[in-house]
Amino acid sequence: MFFVSRAALLLIAHIALLQFGPVPGLSDSAVASYLCRWDCDWYLNIAANGYSPVEVGGKPGATTFSFYPLFPLLVRLIAPAFGGNHLFAALALTNTCFVAGLVYVYRYARLLDAGHAAALLAVGLLCVMPQSLSFSAVYSESPFLLLLVVAMYYLRTRRYLVAGIAAALLSATRPNGIFFALFALAWIIRNAGLQEFFAPWRVPERYLPILMAPLGAFAFMAFCYMTTGDAFAHLSTEFYGWGWSFGSPWESLRTLLNHDAAQRLAAAEAIGVMLCSLLLIRQRCYEEFVMCAALILLILCGQAAAAQFRYWLVLFPVWIAVARVLASRPSVSATTFASLASINGLMTCAWALQRPISF
């Protein structure tokens, strides 16, 4: 499914560029360049040159501190194996992480007592959902997916140190990775009970994932402070460089619904994801629901963040829940799968042509 979906999406991107290209400002026609759009240049710049408080691209207030460090750091570390080519190193990293992430999504679905067909369908959905090309592009989505599912998987199997390490790396990948702590908290309360939860000395290792989850984010904040004097340089550049701020989720939805067609589509998708997340309650995956609900609200609280289709992709427990419902309904499953793949094809055309709806 990984290879077939990637080949199909790259072919669609190639045809789109042949039909409607070239894209202004993008002179490279190599296949690898199809996977480098939008934030790609920022990540490659950090990997090659490190962080700098200097504004980039003539955009006032926009600096590289808007991007968390683990992904570009790993690219920088493995780049010598690719002759110093940071683009090839990044693509190798993201696609390796995506394959590994799919393996763990399958294993996690089975851990939740999903059948073989449902687990495979969940993996398939991640391969064909709109903007799933970002899992193979120079973006941090695939490392985030892998670290999130690894942290959750090993917490559920009571390998607390491994879960804690994955959680710390997760919050160094994207700031919302710290919300894994909510999953860990809900899991401990549900499995140990409130009485045991308030007696952490009895099984102290159980709390390692919660304690370690914010370490990656704290390390980046310390680096920001030592470099710029502002521990919140990430938030500062998000606000001054991109004008992103936080508000109420209902206000964000109202704004999207009253905007253009692309924003209304984003609002419809956000509502759809929220409804799908309710399946986790029905399937008694309460810990997964707590975390996914918090992440959904966080995304909606970010001004215009709901327009980021790729943000929903990493909520793999939701897609496992959807797959469990669809697995016993072959015709509905096939229709859903084909519909999502078709929309994904259109989104891939927009991505290749660097149209705003793809971002």
C-alpha cells in the first residue's frame, strides 16, 4: 500500500505539472522536487544552516524558530550518507518513518482488538487520505506519526521507558506532541484507578511517560532562550511572522464557514473529524478519545489552522475507529476508500502546482 500509493501520487503530480506547469519559482523538474513544497525550504534551511533570528524570505517577523528541531536535526545528521544532499536525506527519513509508522499503526489496531482486515484498512486510509503525500514530503508529519504511535503502543504494553523516550522526542518534533501526556494520564487513571493514581510511589515507572513527554519542548525552549533571549521564540515568530494566534474553536469554525470555498471545505473536514472521533467512545477507547479531542480543539483554536488538512492525518486512533466500522461493510468501505483517494488525487495536483488549497 505504501509503494502503490506513493507511486500513484507522484504520477499524478507529474501529470499535473506536465499539463499545467511549470510552477513560478520552481525550476527543478526532478521527481524528488515534487515532494518539496511550502515548508520544505524552511526545514532544509534549518538542516543546512541551523537556526537564526534573522527574518527569512523578506517576510517580516518570520524566522526559522517557527519550526521544531528534531526533524531538521535528524536530516542534518544523516545528510553525509547522501553526499550532503539534504533533500534526499529528508525524503529517505520521512518515507522510512512513514513505513515504520504504518507497521505500528497496524500493530496498535490489533492491540485494540481490531481484526486483521480493519487494521489493514486503517493503514490503507492513512495512505490515501487527502494530503497524505505530506507523509512522504519534506515535512515532520511522518516522524510525528511514528513517534506518537510508538509512545502510545509501548505505554499500552507497559514498556514505560521506551514510551517516555518516544514521547520526549515527540514534543521535540511538533509542539502539540506534549498532548501525549493526556493520553498517558487517562490511561493510568483508567487502568490503575484514582486511588492508585494518587499513590505514584507504588509503581513510579508508570509515570515516566508523563514526566518525559514535555522534555523535548523544554529543551527547545531552553535553546531558544540561549540563542535569542526569548524562550517562546517559536510562538513569537508564529504571531509576528504569520499572524497566527489562538481563539475559541467555535469562533474559528464560524470564520471558516463565512470565508471562501476552500475554508468552508476545511470547516466541513474539521466537523467530520470531530464526528469520527466520537467512534472512539463507542469503541471504549476512552484514552485515545481524550487525546484526539484535545488535539482537535487545539487545531481549531489556532487561527486558520483548520485549513491545514495534514494536521488531521496524524490522529491515527480516529482512522482506526473508522476502519473498524467500515471493515464489516465491504461496499461502503470500497466507496469510502475510492472517494478519499479521488480527493487525494485532486489535492496532490494542487500540491504539485503549489496552490494554496493544498497547504
